[in-house]
Amino acid sequence: KETRSENLKNRPPIVTVMGHVDHGKTSVLDVLRSANVVSGEFGGITQHIGAYQIEHQSNKITFIDTPGHAAFTEMRARGSKLTDVVVLVVAADDGVKPQTIESIKHAKAAKVPIVVAINKCDLPEADPQKIKNQLLEYELIAEDLSGDTLMVEISAKTKKNLDKLVESIVLQAEILDLKTDFDSKATGIVLESKIDVGRGAVATVVVTSGTIKKGDFFVSGLKWGKVRALINDKGQNINEAPPSSPVEILGINGAAKSGDDFIVLDTEKEAKTLSENRAEENKSGGNPLTFATQDSAFADKSIDELNIIVKSDVHGSSEAIKSAINQITHEEVKPKIILSDIGMVTETDVTLAKASNAVLIAFNVKPSKEAKKLAENEKINIVSYNIIYEVLDYIKQKMSGLLSPDVQETVTGTAQILEIFKVSGTGKVAGSKVIEGEISSGSDARVIRDGAIIYTGKISTIFREKNQAKQVSNGQECGITLKDFIDFQKDDTIEAYSVTSTERMI
């Protein structure tokens, strides 16, 4: 259906806040919507994507809060697709950091304008000018340096210039002239989805065009449903959601994935049919987790694989963990995610972990009672984490365990066989002279004949003048017997050595 131009109206801009960890993204958002989420977070990382709408002098702005750790690159890229404006938060006392650069790259790849918020300007060591100079390198040129990037010096702590920041976003949105049809069938993008005890599957959706109404039939990714309830960012039940609104939608028949589309259709039949067609297509495309590509079919099988099962609370986290794990590379061992899903750890997960000898990670979720019991019985370890880089450290440690250790060998002594004796009760004894180092009983040894090793094993006993000795030093003569070897010959060399092995780390 063509969008008729007379139905087009201005919609609020959708803004993604990006920047390096600890530069104050959450605090800026926090002050803008004056609610406190920081204290409840683990390790200062925003674990879940949230979206909030604020109103400033009758201008509405929708903010998407993307998690700010390097592991979330994937979602950040996704956040940009839905975004009209990126607010890049840079700390005035810290400067441009790897994630700042990463954020700039994503915003540029998505062709999204950037507004820079130079935060922490209240600190004595703050140097906003230095930040502006650093950003020149990335073609972000401040207006006072005759460029066209809006940069605002703010402080989330003292609330300095926050209104200026909002005005800059509004100004940027005006330049973009964001218009859409409010009356057409709604479309949107899923930011997050989770299975909620009591409410079932819940999807957080940002409406991109049209208006979602209670009772609408829809398809999202491979799932479908009927809007049973719409809940806005303030937790209120509403009947309809216009473009750019972030809403939680109840009534979907399973968990959608972050980044899935959301399309409203006329009837239940249409929604079911489209959903079934998509599911068929997906099946015929094979399961990407187990589907063998031509490369993998002929790949070098000598590489060890660490099988991994990840269960997390929300799709955003599972996507991010998946992406971060796949970036861990080593030529001898590689991580292989055999299952990444949301919801609690179930008995099926434990059985799969046992069958595939996999590590089982619970991220922000608990195992069910039955799963816990089964895991104890089967001696399967379920590890729980709520910070992504701790998961990565754990996986690296597990992968290190699969690496063959570094083995170092030191020759401790060499002896030459001069004569061979037969001793009753002992058998053949090699009458030898130690020509280097010392030979100890019980040490590792090999027999070398004409440059070739013909035996590797251990020294059984050493005789000195018919008495057993523990060790014999350079220049001394002795009788040597070896474990499971009697085929001595004159002039053979017996070499004793010690082996030390050190664990390798990834």
C-alpha cells in the first residue's frame, strides 16, 4: 500500500546513546528521564536494552539505551539501524577510547548523524577542548572549529547544559525532517524479548510507522500473535502506540529475537499464514547452529572444540555473548556454541551438555529445580554469571584446558654400555659408564643405538659394586636395568632425562 503524502506527520526522533563504558551514558539517560537505574546494575553495565521517551517543551524524544561494553558491538550495530540520531557520550577527563571509536564507526556505517555529549565537565581535570581535538581525527568537527558536528559540554552530575543537549537533538531531528504515516498498518522493530513468569512472552518494540492498537494481529520474525496488552515505558497500560513509541507487547506466541521486524496484518489468518511460511523457509534453510557449510565439512579436524551452551534472560544478552565468544580465536582450539537461547536452564539443556560434553552457562537466569537435581546427579557444572566479560574469561580458561601443555625436556645424564652381564634373579644388566651428568633410578630414559632411539621408558635399578644405588655421577661405572627392556648391545647409549610441562593460556 502506498503511503499517501497527506497522512505524513512529524514523528519524534529515535536516539541511541553510545560511548565507552564508564563515560556516563547511563547517568546522562538517567538524568534525562530522572529515574535511577545505576544502583541496580551489575558492574555498571546496562544489562538489558531499554527504551524511554522524554518530553521537552512539547518535543518528544525516544531514547534507546544500548549496553556499553565491547561485547555488545552486535547489538550496537542493530541499535543504529533503528536510529535517527546518535548521542556519543565522551568523558571530558578521559577522552576517546576504543569503544568511542567503535561507536563512531557504527554510526557512520549506518549513516546516522552524531551529536557529541562531552560529559563530566564539572570535574577539575576535564578538558573539553582536548576531546574536540581528538574527535577531529574521526572527522567529527565541532562548530567552534568551523565544522558541522553539534557538541555540547555537559555534566550529568550537576545537570549542566542538559537542556542544550536536548535542543541539539531536536535541532538535528528538524534537519532530518522525520515524517511518517500515523494511520497506516503499524510496523516496528523488536529491541528485546523475554519470557516473563506469569505474563508469558513479552516483546519490547519500537514503532517505526503506523499506530499499534490493542487487538491487532501481527507477525514478528518467526512468531505471530495478537496484541493483548500494550505497556508504555512508564509501565502504564495504553490502547495504542504511535510512531517512535517504545512499548512492551504481550500476546506473542514465543520469544522474538532482537532486531526482528514487527508487522501488523488485517486478520489472524493472514498473521498465521505469514508466520508459517517464514517458519517453512527457515527450516529449508537449515539450522544455522548445526548446518554444515562446504568449508566446515572439509575443515581441519585436528582443531579441538569447546562446546558451549548459553542460557540467558533476554535475547540481547544472548546475541552479545554469542558474538563475543565467536571472536575468541586460537589455531588449536575454538569455541563452538551448540545452543544459545533464553529462559531458565532446563533438564534438556543438562542432558545436551552431558551428551556433547559442553560447558553450561546461565547468564542472569537460574536452573529449574529438576535441572539442578539432574546436573548434580550427572556431575554437570552449571556456571552462573551476570557480567559478560566474566563469561569470556571463564571460556578462555576452559579453552586453555584443551591446549596441549608446553613440554620441556632436559637431559640429566648419559651413560655408555661397556659390557652386558647376566645376574641371577635380575636378568640382563647393562654394565655402563656415566659419561655426562648423573643417572638416577626411576628417572625417564631412552636407549640410543647408531643415532636412533630404540627404547623409551624408565630406569628400574642401578647397581654399584653389586649394591643397589640411587644415583651415579659422571665418570663412575655401574650396572643399569631398564623397565621392560633387555635387548642391550655394547656401545648403546642410555640417556636419562626429565620432563616439565607448563599449562598454556589463551
